[in-house]
Amino acid sequence: MAAPTTNFRNQLLTSLSPRDLALVAPKLEHRTMALRHSIEEANRPIRRVYFIESGFASTVADRGGGRDVEVGLTGREGATGTAILLGSDRSPHATYTQLAGAAYCLRAADFRALAAGNVRFRDLMLKFAHVLLVQTAQTALSNGRAKIEERLARWILMAQDRINGDGVPLTHEFLSIMLGVRRAGVTVALKALGSRGLVASRRGNVIVIDRDGLVKAAGRSYGVPEKEYRRLLGIKPPAD
């Protein structure tokens, strides 16, 4: 299905000039993404770059024994496939959908050609790749230094940034995988945030009640990549 030249929701695409977007749009293919849709397989050639329109995808590292830990989160503010941009054709990490949605896709060969032939497109993608590196570094800092309540608050905020509304479809089991902690620890942390009137947990959904309070609960774990996104790309993340 050919992509239209207007009404994109992905913020990288919408930030392109009409002239640059006209070069990219004819090569885009619209795809729906079910839960756990595989975008990139670990150590396998990347076939497509996804400019996410709705939903979001996690990039995960395998701890062994089938235990994944999230190292990156991408939604409508960005795109996958940064390994291609940085000169590789694959990544040791897998990327898959954690919230079903839709995306516009570029074949890897088309993405390489556009990045090589269009300075403005390449510059935009490199800036976003930098933001992702900052996000990964912030995740490492958060996992190593922050308490589980702060880490959970940060993740809920990051997920909410990439959707519409206050309800985030997250189960305790899913959160335990993404944070790399026991499910019981997630349950205790959610109850603690709930007791402060920040969130409510209802049937596989986390409802954000007090976002400002949640930002305070996340402390320094949240906000650095988001500020870098605004500084470099000159556009606000979707939740702002």
C-alpha cells in the first residue's frame, strides 16, 4: 500500500520538509503491528526500518534463559533501524512490538540509499540515533542506581509519552520483564505509587492519575532523553 504525502503521525516524518518527504513517502509501506510483532531479530539482517505511527516497540537484550531486559523504547517519536544508519546491517538485540499499532516501513536498501543521498534526512536520523543512545545510557543509570519505584515511574511515563490518553495497557508480568525484576517487586512498587495517588492498576492497565507527581517520583531517572529530543530535533515528544 502506497503511503500518502500528508497526515503522518510519526514525528520524524512530519518534521521533514515537503521536498524531502516527497522523496521518502513513495518508498514507504504501511503495516499493522500486532502484539509481539517482530521488527528486528537479534544477530539477523534488518529487513525494514519502522517509522511507528501508533503503539510502541521495545529493544531488548537477552539475559539468557529467555529472560529479556528492555534497553530501548521507540514509538511515534522515532524509528527503528539505527544499526543500519551507523554502518551495520544487524544488532545483537531484538526489537518487537509491546503495544499493538501501525507503522510506515522502509526497506533496508531504500533507507540506506536515502540516508546516503539526502543530507537532511541523514542528519535527522543521526540526531534521533543520538537520542536513543542517551535513552539507553539513562536506562543503565536508572537500573543501576534508582529504586524500583523510580524505575517503574520512569517506564510508565515513557510508555504514556507514546500513546493517547492516561491508560497504559501493562500487566505486572510484562513490567517485570521490561524492568528485569521479580513480578512481586512490580506489584509492591505499583501499590506504593497507587497509595500516593499517582497511578491505579486495573485489569492489565495502569492508569496515570497524577502525571506531575509521577515525574517527581521518577526523579532524575526520567527527562534527560526527552530534553535531548527537544533540543536536537526542535520538536516536542507526543505527550508534551
